[in-house]
Amino acid sequence: MELMPQADDQATAKARSFFEKARKVAETNNIDYAIDMYLQGLRHAPDALMEGHLPLCELALQRQGKSGKKPSMVDKVKHLGGKTPLDQMLNAEYLFTKAPDHLPYAEAMLKAAVAGGYVKTAGWIANLIFQTVNATPNPSAQTYLLLKDAYTSIGQFDKAIVALQRASKLKPSDKALADEFKNLTAELTMVRGRYDGEGDFRKSIKDRESQEKLHGQAGVVKTEDYRASAVEDARRKIAENPELPANIFELADALSDLEDEQAENDAISLLENTYKARSDFSFGKRAGELRIKQTKRKIREAKAAVEANPDDEQAKKQVAELSAQLRSLELDHYRLCVKNYPTDLSAKFEYAVRLVEDKQYDKAIPLLQQAQRDPRRKIAAMNKVGFCFAEKGWLEDAVDVFTKAINSYEIKEDAAAKELRYNLGKAYEQQGDTTKALEVYRKIAQVDFAYRDVSSRVDRLRSIKKKPTS
């Protein structure tokens, strides 16, 4: 669970309690009460993105899909502003859950998150606003400028520059924006220089020991000393209060970070035993995640052995066995996630993806169609639905889904867009419509000639068209 670093153990425990209750209430379709429970939890852990804000957003989309009532005038007055940034953020988020398509609520939430220093939340809601405003026919320069300020405040200068570029396009004669773009670009260069350079960044550290601990917690690579001390700290906390969920999760994560098989197994056993004792699936879910993480580590090690010695048949066999084991683990893990958290759209998407890999298309399609309600996974889910239809031989339906996804996706040349077009071309080809298939493949080749086997498909289809017909 991603809580703020400042959150103490008691606040963490309270937040977890509210989030768990919210999940259970949501399963009874009492969405409004579940929303209140999530907001109560976020009051104790304002930056809990994965277990607070994201499932709350998913509930809001479900509520909207069921034609839930929008906030009344009384709601708007009651939740207008607030004394503190936290009050302002939660009030705005309450209104946002009742009307997720009303951008000003999200913008108010973003301003409050930035003011309160809730960096993860600010980054997430800013990205959501960015995607939304990009897709609107008449985007607002003011919204892009708000995004620019927010991204700058949380140190994401590259995204701030893109937002500023969008605003400048809407106001091409605004010299101040052009000047600000130069300044922001220079600022990004300076920041990168400080982090890339050897001397200046290190000289700026006043308290080296505490700074190293901070980097050890947040960094991708953790030193062995830090990982060992993290285990000792976690054991000390759990000895003082073994019933506190936060302490159990902390020890399990610390053991897993050692990347030692015995320590990983101890972490998984700790979580699974707690799950059995308390019937709280959050522990079982984390155990599954650690087991998957462990298997992926073993696969990396086996692949490294194959790269070092391509003739190592035992290592090759191990890669194949572990890969099959990983597929089975992930399939079972996400099945349990969907069973225990039936309103979690991200779990449905992940489970569906594994079902597709297992060629269980009929089971995957309904889950993917539900996952489309999540804006973050809408296009990917549509792509998978189209793929399933094509594999089932429902080629007309596959073409319809791929075409709809392409038309609704605002970015036309990224990897997702190319994959959609490629799959559409294959569907046309399977239908026998070589003219339309060639047209789609040609458009991909014009953007990325080396994409998959597009160039050979274009050559082959062109040669077919040139052959005289009898």
C-alpha cells in the first residue's frame, strides 16, 4: 500500500481499515457508502494512490455507468473548498466521484494535492486531466497551464514542457509563453545536469546518512546494508506490535527485498499464515505478488545463465519450466483478486490478459469489456477484445472493435496505435480483403518501416494484387 512517508503506523492502520471496509461495501453495490469509506481512509493516508484514489476512481466510473445522480446544489455548497489542502482535496474528490466527467472537480483536486504535497496523487490526477483535455475537441489553454504549474511543482519538468507546448499552440501570439518555454527547458537541463553530474548533486546533500536512507527506500537498487537494516527495523516493529497490519506488510516486503529464496519464502509464509488467520485477502494478495516476483527473479537468473552459456541445456529447460510456472501463478493470482475484489477493474483486466494467453477467449471477453470502463486500460482492453474475436473467427466483429479503438485513440503513432492497426490489417487479411489489409499495413510502414513483419506483408500483398486474374 502506497502511503505517505509521514504517515505513522496508527494512521496507516486506520486507512487500511477504511479501505478494506470500502472494498467489502462496494461488493454489495452500495457504491455511495463505499465512496465515503474510501474518503475516510484517505483522510488518514492522503497519498495512498493504489489502495485509495485509484479504486475510488473506478467506483466513480461504475457509478456513472449506472446513471448515478450527480452532486446536488447542497453537495456542491457543502464540499466547496476547505480550510486545509487535505480538506480541499477530499471535498473536490467527493464531487469528482459523483461527476467524473466534470473536469473542474479534477482540477480543484489537483490544485489541493499540489498544495498539500501529495506528490503521487498530484501526478496521477494531472495525468488523468492531461489525457482528458487532449481528447476534447476544444481544449483549454488554462487547463494546460494548470498542468504545467502542477508538473513543475512536483518536479516532472518533461511533462510540464509538453503541457506548456500545448498551451502555446492554442496561444501562438503569446510571447510570455514562448519565453517561459525556454526557461522551463533550461530548468529541465539544469536538473538533469545535477543528477547526471558527479559533483554538484553530491555536494548538495547536507545530511548524507539520512539522504542515503531516503534513496535506499525509494530507489530501484537498494544496497545490501540498507536491505539488511530494513529487515531488522521491521522485525523490531513487529515485535512491539505484531497485530498491526502495516508491520506485517513491512516485514514481508523487507524480507522479499533481500532476494534470497529462503527470505522470500519466509515473507510469503508470513503473509499466507496471516491471511488464513484473519481471512483478510489483502495479505493473500500480497503473498501472491511476492510469489510472482520471486518467480520472475528466478527467470532472470536462468536467462542470464543461458546468455552466459548458450549451450546450457539445463538453464534453457529451467527458463521454460519457470515461464510456465509464472503463467500458472499469475492466472491463479488474478482469478483470486477478481473473486475477492469484484469491483476492481485493474484486476479484471490483468486476469483477462492471462486468460487470453491461455486461449480462454470466452472467459476473457466479458472481463475485458468491463475493464474498458477504466480510462487507463480502455484502448488495451479493446485491442484484446478484438484479438479474441479474431481468434474465435468473428472477423467482422474484430474489425469493428479495432476500428472503433483506432478512432477513439488520440495518439496515432505510438506502440499501441501501431499494434491496433497491425491487428486490424491481420483481421482484414483473414477475411480475404487484401486491399484494405494492404492499406492498413502501408500506413504502419510509413511511420515505422521496421515494425514487426509489416514490410514483408506489404511486399507480399502488392505482389498478389499485381498477379493477373483469370
